[in-house]
Amino acid sequence: MLDSERVDVVESDDVAQLYAEQRASLLRLAFLLTGDRGLAEDLVQDAFLSLHRRWADLSDRSRMPAYLRTAVVNGARSAHRRRLRRHPVLLEPQESGAADDGVLLAEEHRTVLAAVRRLPRRQQEVMVLRYWAGLSEAEIAESLGVSRGTVKTCASRALATLTHHLGDPDVR
């Protein structure tokens, strides 16, 4: 086996392991951002393809999950912009109707998710990355390419809007 073939095999094994570890959480992230199961799967596949192409350029392997999250968020943004250009009045995510959508979102989360989808795009992204992906402010800022202050402001405004629309059980 040639050295270059050996590197390709090791690289493919590393990507496959990373795929096994990260696929489910990235799929949930993409689905929450797009509302479309098929598109979510495409975004995750595109993120891994991009990672595979750039594998040799990425020296810090611990940064790869962040690279993948950023690629998924950016892909969701691009898909949203394309969809708005084609269908400017279609603002609500399409229902995918896949049999396993119930696994992705429990019934009790559907009302909250619908309210989150009515938020401005940046606030949606912050809410999804914070509360569904469990990222810190610093990780969100890095994934979205914004400052931590912007993340805090978006989160604060989004929570205020959601509390207003959904009601605060502590206020009742």
C-alpha cells in the first residue's frame, strides 16, 4: 500500500468515527433550523463532505465538531435565503411527514418550536444552538461568527418574545 493510500484510509476512518459521534446532534440542529428532514440530512452530508475535503488543512481535531456546526448553520442560512427568493410568502417550514420525526421532536416541544420559528433568523439560531444543542455563549458566537454580546442580546430578546407569546407560568 502506498503512503498516500494509507493516509486516505486513516483519514476516512477518522471521518467515519466523527460521523458516528456527531451525525445525530447535527441532524437535530439542521432539522430545528430548517424544519425539513430531507434538507437537514443534505446539510449534514454537505458539512461532512466539506470537512473531508479540508481534512489535511485542519490541524486541531478537537475543533472539528465546531467546524461541522458552523457548516450546518451556514448551510441552513443559505437554504433559507434560497427558499425566500423562490417563495417569498412561504415563511413557515415545510412539514416533512417522515415516520421518525417524532423521535426528533417530542410532541410537547412542537408549540415551543413553532414560536421559535416565528423569531427573527438570528434569534432562532441562538435559541436552537443554546437550548437544543447545549452550546455555550462562546461556542454560539464562534458558530455564528458574531460577538458574545450579540449572542446575549439575541438570547435576551428571543426569551422576552417567547415569554410574551407562550406566557410565563411563573407569572400566572
